[in-house]
Amino acid sequence: MSFNFRFLITYIIKDFLFFFSFLLANPILKGLILFTI
């Protein structure tokens, strides 16, 4: 149970870091996303 939870946490962190770096690399897309939200 704890192993699956740890795996889920690491997966979420990796996905978040990838998405954050993607937004930093694309300021225009970041502006569009912030505008829609």
C-alpha cells in the first residue's frame, strides 16, 4: 500500500515538473492557459 502511494506521489511530482517546465518554455501557451482559467 505504501509502495503504491509512494509511486503515485513520485509520478505526480514528475508530471508536475514536466508540465511546469513546459509552461516555462512556452510563455504564450502559459498566458493562454492562465487566461482560460
